[in-house]
Amino acid sequence: MTVTGTAGSITIRGSGFAVLTGPVDLQGVPSGTWVDSGLSVDLPAAGLYELDATVRAILNGDAGTNAYVRAHLFDVTAGLDVPDSETIVHQLIATAGTGPLNGGNGTGPIQVQYATAGPCTIRLEAARHDAVGSSSDADLASGPAGRTTLRWKRLA
């Protein structure tokens, strides 16, 4: 068998999927600090990709607390945020006198198209923000109640 052609005529298709394997502590760092979740995918070549993440966060705080968790994608190879990938995953507003509720969990999506000039690593990062008061617990989570995932699909 003989194969002919140029490198420019070869198209690499593919996809990938990764799941966060354990909790990621966001409480142990200052408010607003991006934390590497340890969840990443490797894009194999230059091209246009669809990136999709489902991010689950747990957030607790006492009455009077207004805190939230954000997540975004970061291109480790280029050292840059993936444009338009930031989302609020969960916000807790625990107003005084609202009863025993002082926490919860939520899930936020990230869906973007991203063009790369070559192979690269994309990772999920998250940050806890204390707008009023201070949260008492903040984590990224993944388990039977909901997974934190990251996937890619090559479009062109």
C-alpha cells in the first residue's frame, strides 16, 4: 500500500475525557486565588477544539456570608486563560435569619471553542471568593452526587 499526500492534507480527529478523582480544597488559600484542580486534558495537535467541563463545588458559611466559587480553563502550554471559559459554579448567600441552611453544592458548565497553534495541555482551575464574611468550607467535588469532568473534541 502506498500513501501519498502532504502534511497539510492530513486531518487528526479525536476526543478525550477526564474525571476529577478527589476533592480539591479551595478554603486553604486566600480568597480569589486560582487553584490547579489537577484535572487536565492534552490536545494532540494544532486545530480548533470544543472544550466542555462540568464543575461541581461545595460551599459552606455562617449567616451573613456571601461567597462564591468560580472556575475557568487554563492553557498550561501557552500560559494563558482560555478566553470566555470562566463561570460561577456556586454562590452561597446566607442572610441572617433565613434558617438553618448554611451551605450547599452546585454545578456549573463551561463550553467554549478554542484554537491552538500546536499540542497543548488544558487544565481546570477554580477560586473561592468571599464577598461578605468568610466561607467555612469550599471544595471542588466529584462523586456519586455529581462529577467534575473535562472533555475535548477536535472540530477542525
